[in-house]
Amino acid sequence: MHLQRVVITGMGAVSPLGSRVEELWDGLLEGRSGITRLDELDGIKGLRPRIGGRVPDVKIKSIPRKARRTMSNMSIFAALAALEAIEQAGMSEDILTGGRAGLSVGSTTGSSQALEQFFKLYLPENSLEAIRTTEFFKIMNHSAAANLAQFLGISGRVLAASAACSTGCQNIGLAAEAVAHGKQEVMLCGGTDELHPLTVGTFDIIEAASTSGEDDPTTASKPFDAKRDGIVCSEGAGVLLLESYEHAKNRGAEILAEISGFSSLCDSSNMASPSADAIARCMSEALNDAGISETDIDYVNAHATGTLQGDASEAQAVATLLGSTPPVSSLKGHLGHTMAASGAIETIATVRMMQENTIIPTANLTNPAEECSAINNALHLQTRPITYALKNNFALGGINTSLVLRRS
């Protein structure tokens, strides 16, 4: 893939553990959970889960009111994450606005909150009279990317890949390809999502949502565990700033890590149940893209959402391809599933693990399921060097993605 080396020089995160990367990292180190009981889910007929991961209060006034008028929560999360990434990278406004920078940021859908508000006003009297002119800009599928581009003055290419749970990871890979092939010198990339009862309801309807944790929400998400019972939905945003190695070195930027491999492919065998063979093929292609072998991987950051089939298939694929040597962990026990943001937030956390020589274990994993026991499940905080890490994300519809990260 890489005609030019692609490096990460900035990262920003808004998550259920806090509104900056350091808050995310501190929460993960301390083994905290961002999952709580959500009273707003009470009274919704047919909905069983009552828990989720909400982003704590954020400083929305750091975004001018004029820009916020067309932003839903997901766009606000993305904007705050992007500002943090830009600040860390020390990226100048001239580069961001001069056509040399682009962005690739997606969400699962447009804002569900804005859609709900639209139809609350439209349906009772079949009337558009009360609809604000700004609502469409919150509903359109590329809302986060468009709002972010307008807010930052981006005039390069703007992409908005939407692939459910693979969205964040896929946008990072697409952005890396744009930089590698010289289409842009700089790319902001990642994913964002906001939590809405319809999100929780979607997974509940397909029998994929966790219904445990009523007494203690922090224990509900149990990736790879024998007692896992499904996904715990949450929200947030992750944005990374990518640039070519030469560009970063020429401007004296600190290089945090390198994107050395990427694969995105479709498992067309089933819309909802992931295939271990397809997952293994996706990971293998990412390794080939990076030009490394299976034995080079020092850590796997798994997608593992806590579903029965998904976790089993991923564990089988990892064991088949990589064996039982590299430690494997999922961060969804801490964060829940941040949907389109998950790939980006978890990539950021993985980069921090590489920087700190630390592996964050899978929260709530006390008894690995037999079908998930062939991998080296990380059960405790570990101190060990990571040169190459593999990051996985897999989505409904069979959209599989894997990234290979290299330590700087």
C-alpha cells in the first residue's frame, strides 16, 4: 500500500470515560467502566436493556455557536476530538485550510436524535411548518464529516465511510491510503456516534444486546467471557491526525505511531453472523499489506463486543492465524460499544499501550468461554513492549476491517 510511510501525530477522544485522551487512558489504567443505568430507557415498550455508556458533560462552548447550529451531539463529539488531535499534532491552520489536508470521518447513520425531533414535529399534523432549516444538516449521513470540514475550514477531500461498527477503523485505513498515495499531505480521520434508544433497541430486536447488569451496569459487558450475553451500547468520538513520515519530520512533529497495514473486505456468507474464515483472511491481508509475518504481532486489540457468535468467531480466527502467543484484549468491557467511534477510540488506546509498554486487560473477563480460550486472553494489566499491534473491527453486513500499527 505505502508509497509513502503514514504516521500518527495527533489523537483526540471523547468517550464515556471522559472528554480527552488522558481521561480515556487514566480510566482504562484504573480499570474503570463508563457504563451506567440510563433512566431515559425506562418506559420504552419492548426494550429490555436499561444501561449504556454516555459521554460526560463536554465543553461545547469551545465550538462557536454559529458552527453548533448544524451540529448534533455526534458532530460536537467529533469536533472536540479533532481539536484535541490538531492541538497535539501542532498542526498549523495554514496547512489545515490550504487544500493540503482532508478528512475521513463517519457515523453509523445521521443523528437519531435529530430524526426523532423531525418526526415528532412532522407526524402529528403532517406538517413541515415547525421544522428548523438546520435540521437536515444533522440528519444527512455525512453530517459529522461535513460539519467538521466546515468548522475547521478543510478544503481537501472529504470522505464519510459508513460501515456500522467498522466505520472508525475503515475511515482510518482510507485516510492512510490517501496519504500513502500522495493525494493529501494530512488527513483527519475516525468515527463518531451518539447514543439513542433506537440504537439500543436495534441490537435488542436482533437478540444481540446485553440484558444483564441491572444491579451493577459496570459488569454487563463481558467480552470473551463464558457469561457474556451481548452488546452494551455507548457513544463517543475518536479522531486521529495522519500525515506522511517526511511531512511530519520536516515540520518537527512528534510521531506517535505508524499505520503500516490495512485491510477491509466483505464476508458475504451471512448478514449478521461473522465467519472465522473471513475474519482470518482480513487480518492476514492487513499483515501482508504491512509486509510482516504472523509472528511479528505483539498484541491484538480485538473487536469482541460480548456477543456469543461474534466473540467466538474472532477468537477462532485469531487462534488459527496467530496462535496463542500474542496477548488479546477488548476494551468494550470498559467503554461499551461506541459503534462507529469504536475503531478510532480503540486505536487511540492501542497507540497509548504501545507508548507506555502496557497492555490493558479485558474488563469483566473472569472465566474465558471454552470457545474463546485458545487465544492468549489478557486478564491482568501487563507491562511489555509492543512493536506491532493488530486492531480489528467487524460490522453487521459482513464488513471486516483490520489495521496494523507500528511503534514509532
